[in-house]
Amino acid sequence: MPALITEPTTIPAAGEPPKIIEEFVGRINSGSSSVSLALMTSPSGWAEPGQTPAFDEYTLVLDGELVVESIGGRSLTVRSGQAVHVPPGEWVRYSSPGADGARYVAVCLPAFSPDLVHRDEEA
């Protein structure tokens, strides 16, 4: 039987200035460990520490632009209406340096967990 998810849970986010993570499906809001689905709103100038997650992450940008840096200084600019996939075990760093920030949906398989992110140590 279908299950209605009436509202997300806002969870803490890494990076500065703070972004908003609204988890609809995942370990916190729905108890799912197999997948997480979250709406992210990151302000202009937001950047998070690099990470090497142990999960697939699919990101669909709804508004603005998201910059996705990978190992070796390569980066992609993902614009509204575009998506990006980062496979598990690949170093990545997300940011929204554009004037409008970014609003995007992230899907993680298995579900996001702080234990699976493996963030870089801050200097």
C-alpha cells in the first residue's frame, strides 16, 4: 500500500554558509537505509569540505548552479535541469558559488549516513 510522506525532516548540513537539507526519505525521516531522497537549498557562496562517500549519489539541479569538484582539480558546473552522478569511493566537493545559490534533489544509495560520508579533515 502506498505510504504518504507528509513532510521532511530538516537535518544538519556541513559547509558554510549553512545550507538546508530536507530529508523526505532516508534513515532519519522514514527509517529507510536503502535510499535517501532530500531537497537541498544552498545559498550563494556555500561550500562543503571534500568527501569520499561510500554510496552512489545522484543529484538533479532544480534552480541555480551546483559545482562538483573531483580529484585532480576537475570540476563540473551542473545547471538547472541537469543531473550528475558521483559513484561510491570517488572524492568530491560540492559548492554553490553562483549569485543565486542552488536548489537540488539528492538521491543516495544506500541512504545517506554520516558514517558513510568520510569527510576530509578540516585544516
